Amino acid sequence: MRTLQPDTIIEASRERVWEAITNETSFRRWTAAFAEGSHFEGGWNQGDTIWFLAPDDQQIPRGMRSEIRVSRYPEHISIRHLGTALKGIAEISEAQNLTAPYATEEYTLTETGPGQTRFALDMTMREDFYESFDTFRDQWIRALGLLKEIAEEHTGD
């Protein structure tokens, strides 16, 4: 397993950062760093199935079928990516991924001062994702910059 752990300080409350992460419109904006047209289908509550999708070259939605393991507003989200998806259909069965999910993502929001939040990512990925590690790292750095920008747009909320 390989781990990625970028973080950033955002001049916004934890609640505002949480909203920027999970709101459908803002999610599309900050996850464009991974792929144009990125979006989710499903919920952000503990136990929810959530699909992270983006159109491929033929505009067919592809991505990951995932599970929200922990959703503790406004401080922590834990996501387990169970398998790949094509058109919203799991290509890899959940049973194949229960013991070794493709990847896990932990989002931790810590108040560092009045109206200031540290967003910390702790992402662990399986060996078969190693060749994509540098790409994921670069995409996450861009995504955190976009997330910061979005959350800071409405200062004073």
C-alpha cells in the first residue's frame, strides 16, 4: 500500500469547507482537477454507496463505486473505493474488494483558528494503483487549491 498525505489551510469554517466538499455544484468544480465532468451520485452519510464518475472519451460515465465508511459532520469523512464502474455498473464485485479496497480516502477538517480550517487528506492505495501515484499526487495538489478557492469565496458566512 502507498500513502498520499497532502494538506492545506483554508480561510473558512469547517462547516463551509464540508459544504464545499460535498455540495454537488462545488464538488464538480474542485474535482475537475481529476477529470472534467467529475461528479458523484449517491450520498455522503455513513454507510451510503457513492459513485464517483466522469465521462470518458466517448462520454460514457466511468469511475469508482465507493462506500462512505465514516461521516462525522463537520470533521471527518472516510471513503472506501470498492471497485471500478462503467455507466454506474460495478465492474469489480464488492466481494473482491472487501478485504483490499482499491483505495481509501480520509478527509480530516481541523479548526486551526477562528474561521480557519486545515484540510488533511490521508489516501492509501493498492499496488495496482502505484503507476498512477504521481498523477494522483499532482491532481490532489490542484484539487486542494480549487477546494480552498471555493470554500474561501464566501468569507464571513
